[in-house]
Amino acid sequence: MKFKTMLKSSVATAAILAVAVPVVSSQAQAGIANGNDNALTVSGHVNRSLIYADDGSREELFHVDGGTANSRMRFVVSGSLTEQVSVGALHEMNMITGVDAGAFDFDGAGTVDKDQRNIQDWAMRQSNVAFTHKAAGKLTIGKSTLVNNNGTSAWGGNNFGTGGLNHSGGMTFVRTSTPGTVSTVTASSAFGMYDAGRGDQIRYDLPGGLPISAGIAYEDMGVWTVGGSWGGSFSGIGVKLTYAHSNVSANSTALDYTQHISMALSHASGLGLVARWGEESAKAVDSTDDQATGQAFEGEGRMIGLSYQTKGITSLGSSHFRVTYGENDDTIAKGDSSERMGISYVQKMPAGTSMHIGYEEAEYATTTITDYQDISSIIAGVMVAF
């Protein structure tokens, strides 16, 4: 892989790194009156970044929303029904204004799609009600984090993902033979760990305090998912193992299930390691279902990440570094392959402020097309949490 984008334009690089100037924030106080005895907490963050992107034939500097996560706002309600049973509610919204850091792309004129510049996306991210019994566990109803969401990490920084691409996912690959024409293959579609994000569900989780945490959920159209994690320590090394299985056969003519497993190791020195693997099982390959009309291939993904965190660099806060590498096979079509790498740095500071800088690069090829050009991007920005 090449680091060509890093050196192509000193002007663009200087503009990006200018975002790294520390932000001066002041403490504020606010009160919210409630009509009942529930507690209400309002939180979220505003996240703004610059991205210098290169698809092999075009390159440009973009102002975007997000980077480590989209700007968002959440309302968290908590209350008690009895001494043993508590009730809670969560409503969380994205607050994307302008171009989404994970979704932008070049148009035919070589600039970002102008329709994306005016996006104002206040889409719902989570909206749910939960009942928690101290001995019996937790029942969640509504849109929430799915059981097969894999957030296992030893990193400790802001949430740069480990499954795919953070700030190049919306870009489309361009062929050397047709540099003026984008393909239909987006970078995000070529990668993944076969886990999930958020969705509508009825979910049950085991009570806290057990050696393992586990949950089972019924989602839309007969999809059900089960997953769990275990954490422990051996000779000063923290260990966390996670597994999830999602049976999607009732709602898919192509797939029977998806599954993934991950492991994270952390050491008191600040060093960490995370490894992930995921796959899908296709009906047309593995079953005798005469209604199976879907794909004749099964995707698989693998990734590894090394991290380091320390408080010894600056008195402002902790510093977090991570390098990740991943690859996928048979993800979009039989015989295709993709590779990606990323370097991330997050500097935490007072007043809920953090600075992030990152670089990532991706490549893709099929059995018949091997001249797709690499996609790469550099991001730098600031997030202020509240």
C-alpha cells in the first residue's frame, strides 16, 4: 500500500493540520425541569472535520460533519418503579449538517456531490424504553444497539471503528482504464465484519454481576440474534471475548445467518490488541432450501488492530494511537478481495474536547477487474462533547 496522498499537497496538509489547534472551552451550567420524579440527562457532541480525499484520479479538500462519530444529541430518562425495578428511556438523534464524513463521494465533475452539501439529517439513531430488574435482568423495547453490534476494543480513544472505513466509506472505486467514470462499488460495501449497528427489537439481557454478559433479541420479520461477552484478567493482561450469531433466514432469500467473534487484550502499560473475524452463510451455497435464490458466495472478513494510550505526552489529557489492518473476501461478488489500513490518533483535552487525526487507504479487485485504483483520505478535526 502507498502513502501517496500524505505527500501530494503541502498546502492541503497544512490546512488539515491547522484543525489541531486546541479549543478553548468554558464550563456551563443548565437545569431542566421535569413534570415527574424521573431524572433527565441531555448529552451529545458536535464533531467537525476536514478531509483530504483521493480516489486515484481526483483529489479535494472537504468540510464534513463527523470523523470519530457524527454530531448527535441524546435524552436519557431514568426512574424507579419499585425498589427492585427501574425504568429508563433513550432518544438519540444524529445532527448531521453538511457532508457526512462517512458518506461523501466525488461526482462526475470531480467535486463532492453538491446535493450532499446541504444535508441536514436529524435522523433517529435510538429510541427505546427499558425495564431493569436487579435479579431478573433487562428488557428493552424499541430502536437500540443490536445484540450483534461488536464494539470490542482495547483502544480507549474516541470511537474510530475497527470493522470498515471511518472516513472513506462513501467513495467509489475508479478504474485506471476509465479514470473519468466512477464504478458502482463503494468502499464501505467492500468491507465489514458481519455485525450490526442499531435497529428495532425486543431484547432481553442477563442481569449484571454475572461472569458473562449475554442477550437475545427478536427483530423485524422473524430475525433473531443472540450474543454475549466474557471479560477477565491473566498475568496483568485484560481479556475480553465477544461472540454473536444472527439468524436472518426468515427475512432473506440469500442468507441463513451471519456471525462474528472478537478478542481484545489490554495491558497496564497502555498497549492493546484487538482481533475480529466475521462471516455470512448463504442459502444457495449451504442449504437445500428450494426457495433459495440468493447469492452463490459467502463473505468473510478479518481485521487486527494495535493500540497504545498514555497520559505522558501532555497534561491536557490522555493520548491514543491505533493502527489497523483488515481484509475481506467474497463480500460483493464471488472471488473479490479487498484490503484496508488505517492510522488513528486522538488527543483528549479538558471541557469534553478531543482532537482527532487519521489516515486510511483501501484497495479492491475482482477476478475480472484488477485495475481499480486505491482510495485514500486524511482527516483532522475536533469534537466537543456536552
